[in-house]
Amino acid sequence: MGLPPVWARRLVIAPAVVLLAVTLLTTLPIWLLFALAVSPLVPGRLRVPRLVFLLIVYVVWDAAALIVLGVLWLASGCGRWIRGPVFQRAHYVVTGWFLRTLFWFARWSLHLAIDVVGTDPDTAQPGRPEIVVSRHAGPGDSFTLIHALVNWFAREPRIVLKAALQWDPAVDVLLNRLPNRFISPGRTTTATLEEQIGDLATGLDENDAFVIFPEGGNFTPRRKLTAIARLRASGLEEMAVKAENLRNLLPPKPGGLLAAIDAAPDAGVIFVAHTGLDRMITVGDVWRELPMDKRLVMRFWSVPPEEVPVGEQERIDWLYAWWARIDGWIEENKPAPRPLWIDRS
């Protein structure tokens, strides 16, 4: 399904989300009573109330963000100064507020714990821009990474992300006001995509973090086979063989990262692996995993700019070597599989 035009997202979808949030809040007792009544019919400890509560919190969170963003738009002269440094900083502050709120609810209602190990962007080299290269494992892990960068490490992220995320109106409005790039896989040529990434990575300052997900999507066995077949069709047999050895990751697409490194040669590179919410991608996944009681672990590795290879092929080999290392770490640290139904009553 194609993304609606901007006017429809702003004038139809965004107001509809605010209206839905008001409706859910005013009828909250009804929803909770219904969820509690149904809960005994479903295995697991309060699975239905937890999911209903989580969905309501997210809708209200989205609507509240839209209202605050609307106030910022008015304060900026109806958008006239929205790209100025004062209002850009204000939007990063708002991002931090709302992500802290979202993760407070996640910790409280889902018993979610987040641990960070390794060299983080604060201790790697303070005052240096960083290119953050992360695996792609669903919106939960992506939200966690941005939350960490903004709230724990005081970074201002620039993100390359899928255009489909603009279906979420708060994400749509907020991230389109900040220096980010939404891309449409299959609709953007490789050359154009690399140019956009290079433009976005140009001019990074000391507290910026350029965030890129080289896989381009979540891992599935089918996507892995498709990616390997594509490498072979392009005559990249050596890369295809390396990709076959990956157990938890898709083969990385090096073009975007190489463009970012060329545009920001003074930036360090931080590789990020994480595990714990790998299976939390769809509403059905959330339903299966509840009650959650999960521990999400993020692992950072820092590479200073002087240790980044110079040649294109050397950089590609270097990226694939890091991807094999990250894949091994995920294999050692991924959570044990759980059955669909768990009775914890």
C-alpha cells in the first residue's frame, strides 16, 4: 500500500489519531473492564489487559506528541523558523521527553529492562561525531537505540529510515522536521539513495550521530535467501558466501555506509548489536510474547576514524567482517525461544 500524500497525513490521519486518543481516554473504564472480563479465557497472566493498555498508551502518546508539535509549529511562526537552530534543538528535547515517557510505561507495564555493554557514544570519544551502524530488528529495537542516543548519550541523531514509518503521524511530523531521510525500497535508485545519505551525513558536528541500518529490513530466512540470490546475480560470489554464514542477520548493503563515511571522514563508527526484542515486530508478535518480562541487551563497539579502511573494497570487507562478529554475538546472547501459549496464572 502506498503512502498517502502529505496533506492527507496532516489533515486526515493526524487529527484522526488525536480524536481516537480522546475517545479511548473517555471510554477507558469500558475497555479495561472488557479486557479483564476476557482475560480468564486466554492463557497467560493478564495478557489481554496488558495488550489493550499498551495500545491505548501508544495512541495517547502519539496524540500528545502531535499536540506538542502543533504548539511548536505555531511558536515558530507557523513553520517559518521551524528549521532554525532554536526550534531544531526544541524538537530534539521533545523527542527525549516522549521517548523517556514511552520507555517508562514499557518498564512499568512490560517489565522491560535495558542493559548497555561495550563502548558507548559518550565514552568512545566525547566531542566527536559518530556514524552509528545498527542491525535492523523491528521498531522496538530501533526506538530503544534512538532513546539511548538522545537521552543517555546526549546525541542528536540523523536517521535513514523507511518511508512506511510515516504512517505513524507523530513519527511523520517530528522526523520530517529534523535532518532525517525517509527512503522507499525499490523506488529509489542506488545512486540516488547514496547521494541522499551523503548529503545527510555532511556537516555532522560534535554531538551528532548519523544512524544507518545497512540490512534495510528485518531478518527473515526468506529475505536472506533473496538477498544472497541478488548478490550472486550481481556476480558478487564472495559476498554471497559470507552472507550464507550469517544466522541472524541479512547481508549488509555497503553503499549507504560508504557514502556516509566519505561525507563525514572525521566521524568515528560505532557498531551496534542488540537482542531481546527480535520477535517483537507485529501486533501478533507482541501478543505472543506477553507477558514480556524481557531484558534487552545492546552491545556497542567503537572504531576511531583513523582505523576505518580507506579503499572501497577494503571497507566492504571490513563491514562484512563486523557483520560476522555481530552475528556471532547475537547467536551467543539471543533469548531462549518461547511457546505461543504460556500459562503463568
